[in-house]
Amino acid sequence: MSTESSLKHDHQHQEGTTGLRNTYNSQDPTLYQDIELQKVEVGGDNQEFVYIGRQKFLKDELYTAFGGTLNPGLAPPAAHRFANPVPLGLSSFGLTTFVLSMFNAQAMGIKIPNLVVGLACFYGGLMQLIAGIWEIALENTFGGTALTSYGGFWLSYAAIFIPWFGIQDAYKDAPEQLSDAIGFFLLGWTIFTVGITVCTMKSTVAFFTLFFLLTITFLLLTIGEFTRKTGVTKAGGVLGVVVSFIAWYNAYAGVATKENSYIVVKPLPMPQIKKFV
């Protein structure tokens, strides 16, 4: 966009604001100020600017406020001397989720999930924890919160199956209580994931879909534990496999560039709400 065009649009924006001021000054100045500060407009030759009240922003800058580098393929390169840690976090989450979900779906008749303990500790847990700490160093609160939290999820889930922690032994005489306890454990993560999902509504379609389906997966697994219905847990496992592939897709979007791959992912932003009622 040329400087002349930008100045012209700014001038038009100011003229429109002046018209509003003249209209409401004769009535209630406070009413005018509230209306002006709540105005949301889109402008520029390519609709690349967003006017919020008296402030002007680039759309791309607003995207980084919702997810930051955790929007693979959409966020700009980090200003710090760090590589983007998100693909690592998403890859570790995707693989660990895939293996556990295959067990939950009872693929090949396997019902014992203990093999996932190694992945949950060293890949899904440790690697996500490290990636989340890097995100905090990159000043991305959302990315740091999400990745370190799910890293903690995998570590705490693995602890259930490690005899040294004594969790399963504590419920040896009341196995039904263990199922209910795991249900509460999963319910808490369901609630947390709902909040995270809401914070991705201004990111990309693939990124929002990842957390939305993850919420449903946690919910199904929670219901499966409370009701002891294998079919519900299997459904959660099948959906979890879908979630793992979406996580890998988002990870690939953050790794693939024109320099290292002939196939790159073009991010599709979520529909933006231009006006607030």
C-alpha cells in the first residue's frame, strides 16, 4: 500500500470520526466517546488495516496476539535468537496422542496402554515442557501456557501407570474409584481445553479445529471413565487419532518452508468478526 493511499484513508477515517463528534457533541459527549472507542473498521487497499477506536493496526499484528508463534505458518519469525519451538511441541503431542488413542480404540485388540508411558514421559511430556518454556522465552503467553500444560498432562498421566507413584495400588481394593478418579482427572483437562479452544478463535482453521476436537476427545474419554462404557472410550480413541493427525499437520505447517520443501501449507485464517454488538 502506498504512503499516499494510506494517508488518504487515514484522512477519510478522521473525517468520519469528526462527523460523529459533531453529531453527538450536541447531545451527550460521553455517548460519543463510547461509540468512537467501540468502532471497529477495516481499511487499506487490500483490507490489511484494522481501525479499533482511534488506533490503527495491521491485521497480521493482531493475529500474533492470539497464539503468536503457536499459529504455525501464520506467525512472523521470532525476533529472538531462537528457532520456533512449536513444531516440536505439536509433533510430540501428535505422536503420543496417536499411540494412546490407538490403545483407547482397542486397535488390533490391544487393551493394555502401558507402552505409552515412555512416550508420555520423554516425548509428549518432556519435549512439550521444553517447547513451552521456549515459548515463554519468546514472550508468547498462550503458547507457553498450552504447551507446558499439556506436557504436564502427559507426565501426570504416565505417573498413573508407574508403580513407584503407587497411584493404582492405592485403589487396589476399590477399582471403581480409580475409574471415577481418572474421570475427574480427564474432566479437569476437558475444562482447561475449552478455555484454550476459545483463545484460538482468531487463529487459523486448522489450529482451532485441533483444540476443538481435542475438547470433544477429552469429553468422550471422561464420559467413558464415569460410565464404564467401552464404546464411548473407543469413540474417544478414534477421535483422538484424528486429533493427532491434525497436530502433525499444524507441526508440518511450522516446519515446511519454500527453502526446504516443495510442499508448503498456506494458512487459512478463521473468519474475523468486523463489528461487535
